[in-house]
Amino acid sequence: MSITAVIPVWNGRESLGRLLDSLEAQTVPVAELLVVDNGSSDGAPELAARRGARVIPMGRNAGFAAAVNRGIQSAQSHWIAVLNSDVELAPDYLAQLVDSGGWFATGKILSAQDPARIDGTFDLVSRGGAAWRAGSGRLDQPAFSRAQPIWTAPWTAALFRATLFERVGLLDELFESYLEDVDFGMRCAEHSLAGEYVPTAVAWHQGSATLGRWHPETVRRMSRNQVFLLARHYPRHLLWKWAWPILVGQLLWGGVALRHGAVLAWLKGKWQGLRGFAAIRRVAPPCGLDILEPLLVTHERALRVAQSGSGHDLYWRMYFLLTRGGAK
């Protein structure tokens, strides 16, 4: 059993140094350290090289998906850990994920700024095409401390069997960054290749360290990629059957963008998503109705329960109100 750590970087030298410290402290050592540089200018790749990493230069900011794919293709281990450069791991983080037995695994990721709060656990996708990182922003509580099988893991700090990529493929580089991990998880579900959420494995994430959560570029990509998810995975029947939840989910997200002064970026992203819709469906036809419909109904039920138990975000309160309680 060997582990390759793949770390995409675009600046963030200090954060990368803290991650490398936590990797050196792992109870299961990393056999290979690959740092994929997206054109950093602050000395991050030079620091990585001094710390024993093999640095793979992309030559430009090619996006998260392209950088991670390059690292996966270069890895030579049985397991591949994909790690954001602004995350720190508890010493037994990788050991616990290896022991989980799933095709992939992730742990409980806490906020580095407020360790009592959750940054992310696993992803839940609504019928409307929007995803929620379960527990994000909530105080840590027993509801998010239950180990369970999952289909969609955030790639903030996740471990994968190398053979999984032979079965499912790599990240879709059309997504660049944001929701590319959700797309991958939905493909895992379509292949019935489940992962594990291991809440006793703990990490701490700085979060949005590159651009910021409501930076116009972040909003544009999120807005576009929500449409790409619909194009990639929703059969025509579900696009019509769930037209109302889709419309509600997409427009409400625009309302949130408006509140944060990013509505123009939201509109630009939606336009780009719609322009690319037909091309994506030609390249990757949607999965079978018998797979996607029960998956998203189950996800939306779990999302509604988790929101109810931890306090509704305004977005999800309005979504469930307008869709009459969500999927039943």
C-alpha cells in the first residue's frame, strides 16, 4: 500500500508550508509528493521542491481540474490523496481514510478560522442542480459525526483508489474549478462505486484562499457549472419533470449572487452554461433515469433533514418552500 499526495497550487506559499508540515507528521507516510504548479509567482513551487516534492509546472493557471488530472496521471501509488494547498491534516488523517474500505474517502473538514465550525463533509445535490456541502458553516454537532457511505466527496482533502480513475475517468476539465468534484461523484454513483465519510479523520481548511467565495470569477464558474451538471447528468425526461425545481434552484442562486454584488457574473456564467449545453450532451450523454432519479431524490431528502436539524440557510428555506417541501 502506497500513497501519492497530489497538491495543485497557485501561490499560497505559507499555506502550502503548513500542509507539508502536516503531511510529514502523518502516521502513514506519503510515498510520493506531487505539487502541480498553476503558474505561482510567490515561491510556492520552490518551497515544495526544497521540501522533497516533485514539482510539475503547468506553465499557466490551467484551473483546478487540469492540475489535479496532471497529478493523477503522473502518480505511481495504489492510493492518491488530492489535497488543497490551504488544508492541514490531523496526523492520522490518511491512515483512517485508507482503513475505510471505500473506493474513495474523506473526513470531517473544519474551518481553520473557527475550528468549532464545519467547512465541509460530503456533498448533497438537489433536483434543482445546486449542491450543498453538508454542514458548511455550521457548528460541529453529532449529526455530522456519523460515518456513512457517500457518492460525492469534496476534493479538499480526499483519498482515492488509483484504479477508480480507470473506471470513472478523470475530472472534467470543462468545469475548470467548482462543482467538478460533484460531477465526478455523480459519475461514481452512476457506476455504483461508493466512498466513505469518516468523521473521526479531521482536517482544517482555510477556504476560498485563492479568489474568495463571492469573487466574480468564482460566481461565474459556479453559475456556469451548475448548468453543466444538468447537461451532463439529467436525462431529457427529468429536465421536464423537474423543470420547476430546476428553475427555482437556479434563480434563487442568482438572488444570492445579487445580494453579494455578483449578479453580472451569475448572468455571464448562466449564458456560458446554456451555450455549452448541447455540446456537453453530445460528448457525454446523460445517465439512465433509473440511476439518477432515486439518487437525487435521496440526496434532496437528506439535504432537507440536515438543513432542518442545523438551521436553514435562506437559500434552502426558500427552495423547499417554493418546491413544496422538496422531494418526497
